[in-house]
Amino acid sequence: MKSIVLIALFATAAFAAPQAPEPIPIVNQDSQVNADGSYSYSFESGNGIKVDQKGDLKKVGDIDALEVQGQFEYPSENGNIQLTYTADENGFQPQGAHLPTAPPVPEAIARSLAYLATAPPQADAQ
């Protein structure tokens, strides 16, 4: 009886042991780095992830800066998530339907801002 319990215990432990995840293949990949500092790369994996990015050197004032544009996509429970972005002297600017947006400006505030934009400048009261 003890041997049956031990065999059942070992069998349960063997099936409960964590299994190594199956590797996800890269089905498409491209990469290019140019002498002028520009680059591009893209890849697609077997689980539906797609990435594409390119970067170019850009003169900002008197310094060289990198301007990057790209996009990525991946499957989720709610459908595919897609994000496009630009990163340049104005910072990182993502765009995607899944990103939260600011609430609309209330009507009274919008009218006030429109009035202030057309009002003549006032002299500073000192």
C-alpha cells in the first residue's frame, strides 16, 4: 500500500513540474545601419508581434539629433494593439486607439480661451 502511495506521489510531482515554454520563432527580420547614422529594422514573430522602426540624424540648432519613427503591433484579448510613434526634439509622441485621451474642454472654458486669443493685450498694472 505504501508503494502505491509513493508511486502516485511521484507521478503527480512529475506531471506538476513546470514545463519549459516553447520558443517563439522569428519569421521575418531585417536590419540596416548606414554610415550616416541612419538605420532601420523590422521583425515579425510567430505569435503575431510586428515591429518596424527607422531613425535619421537631424540638425537641431547646432547639434545632430536622432529622429525616430516606428510602430509595433501585438495580439491581445481585445484584438490587435497597434501603436505608432515619433521621437524627436519634441519628445516621444505615441498614437494608438488604446491610449487614454484627455477629456474635452468644457464649453465655457473654450469660449473664454477664444475670447482671450482675440482680446487686445492689456498693459501691466504695477
